[in-house]
Amino acid sequence: MARNSRNAKTAASIAQPAHWPTHVQYISVYRFHLSVPTETRALICPKSTAPEACVPSRSLTIIRRISEHSHPASGQFGLFAARKIPPRTHILDYIGELHCDDRPESDYDLSLYRTREGLSIGVDAQHMGNEARFVNDFRGISHKPNAVFEDRRTVDGELRMSIWSGSDCIKKGDEILVSYGKSWWRAREECEGNA
């Protein structure tokens, strides 16, 4: 019981970072949508305690508005290295609303897990999330990503999608870039084709 209240207190006491958009709720632990069945929640968070709070990565990252006109996200925000990040370093976890419904309209939704029965669990940071929602795809910015998505389990067994630096060091001030994957881009093209 003390563990639950400590996690809740930690989650509540974490202030949102600079440049955080007012229309997005800042959270440091997963939120479960009603579409996620109870038994599926147990696959993601196997302990009966509250989810582990995501430690803010403010020592490693900073959110910054992108002013370069040639950047595909010009005028929007990106995630940048606040200091040098060594190779193969855990940068932060992608936190948002866990769901099992379709969300083709969200540009902040990624796949976390697929059950043996074929149920897909996603993490959507469109309306609530952490700094990881600002990581951009490398296409049109760099010849390759400098970071990768990797799933991992926390010490409590909670499944997380994490962002790690790649095989090279990320220099202070560099934008942290990942590959969204071909399926993400294909889904975007399908949505735009149906609009």
C-alpha cells in the first residue's frame, strides 16, 4: 500500500518540462484506456502495485521548437540532447495512454505489444504523454537515426517501449531521431488517401 501512494505521489509531483503544450496532459506513468482488458493489463504491469513512475529525462533531453525551414517539422517541436549521450544509453521511456482500439488519426501512437490472441496494445501520447512524444523520425533530417525504440521490462516487470541511443554518441544539441518504421508511414499514407 505504501508503494502505491509513493508512486502516485512521485507521479503527481513531477512538473512538466519547458515548452510543454497546454493541450497535452503531462504524465510519467501509463494510463489505461477502457479498451484494455483486465487480463491484458496484467501482461503489461504484472505486479499489483501502481506502475513505476518514469524518471524525467531532463538531464539528458530538452524540448525545443524547430526553426530550420528545411526541417520536415519546421515550426513544431523536437527532442534534443541536453548533454552528450554515450552510445547504447537508455534515454527515456515512451509514456502515454495504453489502448486496444484503433487510432489511425493519432500521429503519437506506437505499438507496444501483441497478444497471442492477436490483440494489439498501443501507447498513444497524442493527448497525454511525456517528453518522448517529441522524438521525430530521421527522414528528411539525417541519413540515419541516432536512437532506436526497444521494448524492455522495468525492475517491477512493467513492459515499456524505450528510446536508446544508437551505436554512436549523440552530441549535445543534436536532435534525437528514430525510425518510425515503414508500417507507420504506410498507415499515414492510407489515412491521407482516405481523407
